[in-house]
Amino acid sequence: FIGQNEENFKSLQTDGRGFKGKWTPDGSKLLYTVYSEATNWNPELYLVRAQGDAIGQGNTDLGLSTFVDKCTFNRAGTYAYCAVPDFLQRGSGLYPELAFDSKDAFYTINLETGAYQQIAQPVSSGLDRFNISSVFLSGDESTLFFTDVNSRHIHSVRLR
């Protein structure tokens, strides 16, 4: 890690390749994915502390196989919302296009405990499930917006 004044901080050890990450809004934690032979070369979601002397502490495999690009945070940085494929073909971390036919469900992840739960399986008006490419939370955090890989349209899921 490098600080805004070019300070050198601790390094982060990961259990794989293809690192991609997203910082929580306050910058204290990092949600990231890596893949390895142990995950069938599919992206696995991790959470780690990423600030000051705590860099690298609490590095936890969340047990969800998804791409970090399919995740977003609430404003407080206490929860993440991620689209998680029902199934990923072996090697999807190396070749993300292998996941283009997968169907996603939404999960919420408590970033304090690492606990997660499925909250929705969005479907179109024709009852087809979506392959989600990106996720955004509304300003009042009542609606989760997402784009579908195939149609490229924006859809939404009401959270409350």
C-alpha cells in the first residue's frame, strides 16, 4: 500500500492471482477477489482490514465466488451488496467471459462479521434471471440498481 504522500505501508498477502479490489467508503477495509487452483480458477471474495497498522489483519475468505466488480457498499461501509453467480465454470477468474451465461442472486454481507445472506433473485418481466455486470445503491439506500450483461439495461430491486 502507498499513502497519498507516497508513504510505504505494509503489504497484503493474498491466496491467489488476479487481484481486484474495492475500498469501503471510509477506506478502512478492502473487499477483493483472487483466484487460484484451490478455487478452480474462479474468483473468490475476501475481506481484509486495509488501514494503518491493521493492514492485512482479519483477511477472511467470505466463501462467495463472484467478481468484486459486482459489489457495492452502503454509505457507512458496514454492508456490501454483491451479485453472486449460481454457478461459475472452472477458469472464470482467468477468462471472465466464461461467466457470461451465469445467473446471479443478490447477497448482503455484514462487513463487521463477514456473515452473508441471499436477499433476492431478480427476474425480468418474462421471468428470466439476470447476469449482472455492475451494482449501485441509491442515495437513500432503499434501492439496488444493476445492469444486465445481455440487455445492458438498468434494473432495480427495492430493499425496503
